[in-house]
Amino acid sequence: METSQSLKHYLFSELTLKDIRCLVTLKEQRVMLDTWFRDEQIILSEEERQQLGYIVNRLLPYETTLMNEATIWGRAVYPLLLMAERDDLQAWAEVPLEAEFSNFELHGIADAVIGKCQAGVMDAPYIVVIEGKRGLEGKNPRFQLYGELLAVARLNWEENQQPAKTVFGCYTIADNWTFLRSRITDIEQDVPQMSIESTREYVERIEAETILKVLKYMVSHYDALQDQ
């Protein structure tokens, strides 16, 4: 591998589609959730349903399109990430990510991740979440998310050097969630292969249960996907 001084550095928030296509061979596909799991496979407890009801009731009286991002994040997004935690898989906000590949380096701050924690340290991020901006400052959030998924796959590959890594992500705009599953191969090569499956948008005010089920599905597959 080349020395870090000769690598080209990319900041997640500045990535463009042109950048992504220079870094990886990209394949994109739109999918339905039932290609990942059946709704009845993820069972929510009565306590979880009550918690969701409380969160949704705190959203319904307001126009989320007029709320600022920080308010929506605190009311709608992060509470669901916390509900998806399991054992040593925890949700953390504002997580620095940095990953070095053969010809480039990716770095920046992830708005949130769910990953494995050891001794109070986020050891291996697994699910990455970004908050899309709205209005004149808004950019297409996919390219930033693609970069963060690629970085997370590399960090997991360094823990367990299997030939392919599957990682998950999502981006939110107001209380709308779009989920992605990414499979990355040839991670140690000059040009990794990156396959992306993405879902439609899910609106938390009316589809909170589905959103939580997707998050819990992602978390439940952590152990199995580490060996792929």
C-alpha cells in the first residue's frame, strides 16, 4: 500500500457522484423491503409500541418541514436509533470516521452510527446514519452516505478480512428515512466494487413501526454478516 502522503484525501461531506465513480465500481438497485425480510419476522414488544406512540405523538402536532434539523434529529431520529440497540451494539452521535484504501483516504464525521463498542470506544461501526440538509444548503445525501458506507466496510474488513463486507446505512430528511444496504468486495484492490440496494422513503409520523423494524433487522444481522 502507498504511504498516506501519496493518497488522495476525500471529505465525506464534499463527495460527488463523479468522485464515487472514480473511487469504486458502483452498481445501484432500488428494492422493496421484502427482498430483505418479511414484516412478521421482526416482532415489536408492547413496550416498544408504546415508546413509538409517544415519539410519534410528539411529532404529529408540528410541521416537520418547518423544524430545524437539530430539533427533528432529537425528537424523531436519534430516539429510534436508541431503540434499536442490542447488547454491545450501541448508537452514537457525531462519530469520527477515517479509512485508508490503496489509492485514497476517506474521512469526516458521521452524524450517527450503530456499532460494536468495547471499553467505551466505538470499535467497529456497522450502521451509519446521515442527516440530509434541506433548502438552499441541501445536497444529495447519497454520495456522502456512499462514502461513509465504504469507510465502514473498510474498518470492518480490517477487523475480519473476509472477501466481502455488507454494511447498512440510511439518510433522513425531516422525518423521512431511506435505507441502504451495501456489499463491498475487492476492498484491498485499487478500485473496490460497491453494490447498493436502496428502499423508498418511509415517513416516521405514519410508518414508525416499519422504520424501527428495519433498524432492528439490520442490528439482528450483525453477527452473521461479519463472516460474509
